[in-house]
Amino acid sequence: MEADWEEKLLRAANRETEEQERLFLGLVDQASGHIDAHTAKVLLGTFTAKPDFGTQERVESVLATGDKKVVLKAVLEEMPRLVSEAPEWAASLLGQELEHRTELLLSNLPNMSSEVQSAISRVAQNEEFSSFYPNAELLAQ
């Protein structure tokens, strides 16, 4: 990845034009196979409530190229921000972890800050979330 990848990615994350969208996706793709804790956090920082026209699914795919423990930790650490700034993404990302990596998620929760645990509990207690993910009660604290 380029030395100024993070700066370029965050600048391109606004993506108000098709050209910006292509630039953003190209930068996201550069991270594929190079996911470490910092890169995962930067990519997760691009999740907002602003319409993304399907581009965040590409971010999810690139995150999936990383070690599941590293990605999970980054997702959990981003939960407080996501809950307040992008609640739909908070639910989606947490739901994916709950559905596909339940044991890993549950084993990591006790090590998370109270702020992270509180954010996760808020998502888990949401009626829509709990109806879509039957084992959501595992996250309620």
C-alpha cells in the first residue's frame, strides 16, 4: 500500500461523485490481504450513516481478508462510534460477527472496555436486531 494510503482513503471516503467512488474502491482494494489492526480500524472508520451506494460491502469483503481475531477486535473497538454515528452498520457488523464467529466474539467481550460492552449491549437489546439474530441474548448484559 502507498505510504499515504490512510490519508487518501479517508479523503476519498466522502465519495460524492462516481470518480471519488472509483478512487475510494481502488484504495480499499489496496488493503486486501494487508489487514492489520491499524488498517482494519481505518477501514472501519469509513462506515457512516451517509448513503454509500453499496461501496461499504467492498470494505467488508476486504476486511474479510484479514485475520478474524484482528478484524473482530477492530469491529468491537469501533462499536461505540458506530452505535452513535452509524447504527445500522453497528448492527450489521455485530450481527455478522455473532452469526459467523459466535465463540470468538463471546470470548473477546470480557476483555473489552465498559464503553464497548455497553455499545454492544445496546445493539443486542434492539428489538429489530434480536428478532433477526436469535442468539442476540448472548450479548445482552
